[in-house]
Amino acid sequence: MARVSHTETPPRVLCIGGSECTGVTGLATDMRSVEAFAAHPLPVVTAVTAQHRGGAAVQVIDAATFDSQLACALAAEPAAIKIGLVASLDQARSIARQVGGRKLPVVLDPVSRNSLGQDLVAADHTAILTALLPVATLVTPNEAEAEPIRALRGNAAAGAAPAVLYKGGHAASADCRDHFEQPGLAFTLSGPRIEAAGERGTGCCLAASVAAALALGHSLADAVVVAKMCIDRALRQGYAVTAQGGALRPTPPWEGRPRLPRLDFGERGEQAPTPGRQEAFPDCGPRPLGIYPVVDRAAWLERLLPCGVTTIQLRVKDLAGAALAREVATAVRIARAFDARLFVNDHWRLALDHGAYGVHLGQEDLAGADLPELRRAGLRLGISTHCLWELARALTHQPSYVACGPVYATTSKIMPWRPQGLAGLARWRQLVGRRPLVAIGGIDTRRAAAVAAAGADGVAMISALTGSDNPQDTARALVRQFRRHYR
């Protein structure tokens, strides 16, 4: 996610919510959070509030004024919408009427009470939510709001229920866990609970950060991960404002040392493993991974390993049974003769049986593999990642290396993900830390040097080598190039 330069028009995020006079929650937090993404907030006020421990005063904005605000903000063509405090049913109906049909991503934070436990909405909040849910892409309830949202989503027409992020900030646990659900995907994000000077406005910051990430083109699942990263940093950088609390300090998500949350698959309420307790897979040694051919037959090892290639992957898709086992056994034997690191793609059981150096798994294969057994056997593990939530999941398993792709568009297989480019690869480099990073997808001899300069420890190639008129000469030239780069 690149910062927008002063010469570009930043994406706009419509923020609907209440004002709060100390600036620690509501629209003030929304605006700071959106601006941290170099996006422009369009604030629409639903209520003017004064919130302190002695009580809350709320002045609801009348329907005509609210309608005019919303129409004016929508005319500015926002790329995403964040909805916080909606103070009346008329306002909810106006939002549904004016936003419905625009096909904009909408993040709904279903707030009716503040973090001091005070009611901010006098109207029937269930009726308000019933009006708003059909236009929402994502709803972000806390523990107190979870059951009403679950009931309303259950009553929604088939396929009409929004995705949901159940926030876990109020739970009594050592780590903070937020659970995400959308059709076909459910995971829990967890990170350490942070004692901070600014603890109010966390729900506002989280939802506004999701909306800002959506405005910048992230998928919904990735936007949730980015928002979790942002709230973590905003809490750490919070500051005191009044005796009753402080404010968050949202900052650009990729500055400093960004860190991904832990990501575990599973249903809401399932106990995820304690963060930090996962045993790491063995490392790949001091030699850089370098040029990393991906081949479909063991015979390619005999052609490429004498050229100085030290890491190679056997990816066989058209064999099974005894023929596949023979191919793996042959590849293991050849790799050992050249002291090369052989990773077997997908077929982890055969890699174990024949003593391969390591296994490479795609995201779809992680659940079916016996990762503890692979660890006990001392095999290395590489994991494919194509987006941020997949990267968070991969790093949770502490693999030997992470693969990032596609860096460029590729014809070797159909991929639904947009290319990462060199900027995306550099971002992965920030997030994986010292763990080796392998770049894959559309990389040829013209692009290899730039990919290495962006931070790749290994460059996976398929057609650039196997489709070359002289694969051995191509491999030797690439090995020489990489030796110069890593010297």
C-alpha cells in the first residue's frame, strides 16, 4: 500500500458518525485513521455528543440536515464508507436509500453505547440495524453487540448477510482475538493485549481502517488484517488527553516495523494456540536460496544442478501411485549427490518416506498436511502466499521460507490474485523478517535482478528455464548473476 503523493488525488472515505468533544472517539478517530492511509475523510455528523464519566449529552442531527450532509458527501464519490453511530431511524433509512445500489464497500460499526457504558441512541437500535445491514459489506460488533448481529444476519435473505468481524477487545484473555467470517472463509486474528494511554475509540479506528484499506483496493480479508495491524500500532502510540482517557495515534500502516497478527483457521469460540508457542521449522542454512527452478520431472535435476543451482522444487501434477513415488525417490537421490535442497511440492508423505530436504505447500494443502510430523522429521517447509491474510497464516506456522507471488502476471497456471509487483514484494520483505523470501510468477532473465534487489532471497522460475532453448546456459548465467548480487 503506497503512500499517495501530493500530486495524486487520494481516495475518499465517507465517515458517518457522531462528534465527540475531546476527540478521542467517534468521527475524530475515524478521520485520523483514514488520513493515516493517505486517504481523505468525508465526515457526516449524526449527533453532537459530550461524553464523560458523569454522563453523556447527545444532540441528534435532524433528518433534513443529515440528508443534505449525506448527499453532499456522496457527490464527492467516496471509494468506501464507514458507518459508526447512527442516532435515529430516519438517519438509518436515509443511508439505506442513498447508499443502496451504489455498490460501494460499507463497514458498519454497530455502536449504540460508548466505552464508558453510556447509551448514545434513544431510538430502537434493532430497527436501525435492520435498516442498515442490507447495505453493509462488513459489520464489526464487540462482545455486547455480537448476539443481536448474529440474530439479524441469521434472518437475512440467502446470500444477503454481510461478512462479520467479531471484536475481542473486551474479552478476558491475555491476547486480543478478533474473529472474521465471510462465505467460504473464517479465521481468527490474535495479538498481544496492549495496556495503552489511549483505549477509547478502538472500534472506530478498526472499522475506519478497514474502510480505508478497502478504498485503496485491498480485498475484504486483507483489509481486516491491515486494520488489525493499524490498531495494534495506534494503541502502542496512544497518548493521554483527559483524566478519563486518552486517544489513539493511527499512523501509516507500512512505516516503521509493521507486524502481522497471528492467523488461525477455525470457528468462533475455538481456542487458538497461544501465540508464540509454535515451534519453528528448521532454517535453510547460510547459503542463499538463489535461482530456484520448479520442475515436473527428476530428470531436470540432472540437467540443472550441475550448473550451480542449489535449490530446486519437484512439482509433479500428472503422476500417481508407484510412478509418482519413483519420481520423488529419484529426485531425492540426485539432489543428495549434488548437496542441493530439494523441496517436494504438495506430496508431503512421499517427501517424508523418501527423506527429501523439504516440502512446499500451497494454502489449500496446509490443512491436510501433518505439520507436527514434518517438524519432528526435520523437514524444511515452504509456504505459498498470494495476499496478506495468507501471509499472516503462513507466518503463524513459522515456515523455513515464504513464497510471494505472483510478482508478475504468469501463464504457468491460472491465478485469481493480482500481481504483487516489486512494491508488493518489498512489502513482503518487511513482514517476513529474517526468514527467506522466494519470489515467483512471471519472472524471467530480464526481471530476475530487479526481483533480487527488491529483497528476494530466492527466485522461483518455471518456463524461463524449462522453456529456454538452452536451459543449462540460462541456468549458469542466472547463477553467476545471483552470486554477484549476494556477494
